[in-house]
Amino acid sequence: MAIDEFPIGETLTAVSIVEDKEFAGNQLCFDQVKLFFPNTTLTLFPIADTDEIEIIQESSNTPSVVETPYWCKSFIDKKLMSIWVCENDQGYRDQVIFAFEYLRPSIAFVTEGSVIKAFRYEQIYKIKASEKEYCL
């Protein structure tokens, strides 16, 4: 998929997920993630054979009822500023990073164990001198 095909500049209207039921443990894992924009839907799927992320883009409108997960509600009504599709050292596309509202990473989706996992980014701030003893 060419970079200019992504809905850069469009506002995220909803996110839906299909949670993986087979993965044990407390990690949240997905079989599908859909990001809805006014005229476009991006769907992320794990490719089981290679642990890569497949990205499908479709022209569509947001369905009237979508239950956006709590962990990405802060991105709703934010403009998509950038997308990075990452390849690992073996040439597999296993991570997609989205930047909402600012030109810095907001959330990443990574394939691992034939499922998609989500990782949120946060700014790292300076710490007070008295707190330095707790950092190793």
C-alpha cells in the first residue's frame, strides 16, 4: 500500500476490535482492529504464517453503532497526522504506528504470536533530583 493512500489528515471517528479468545494470560490480543475515518476504514489483521500485519483500506462510512474500546477513546475526533509501517530485521512488516493530533507516535499495533497487540506511547519527562535514586 502506498503511503499516500492512507487517510492522513482525516479525523478518527471510531475503533472496533475483535478480541482473540485463544490467547491465555492478561495481555489484550486481537484478531482484527478497525479504525474508522469519515470516508475510509483501515482494517488490521494478523497474518498467522509470518506474524505480519495486513492492512486493508476500504472506502466506507462509520457504522452508526461502534463500541470504541476505552484505551483508544482519547484518539476519537483527533486528526491522523502520520502512519509508520515498520519492517523488522528479517523484512517482515510486523508493526504499524499511528500518530493522532501531533506528529509523534500515539499508538502502535504489533503482531506477535499470530495476534495483534496494542501499545500506547507516552512522553517521558524529566524527573526531580530526589526521584533519581529510584531510576536504575
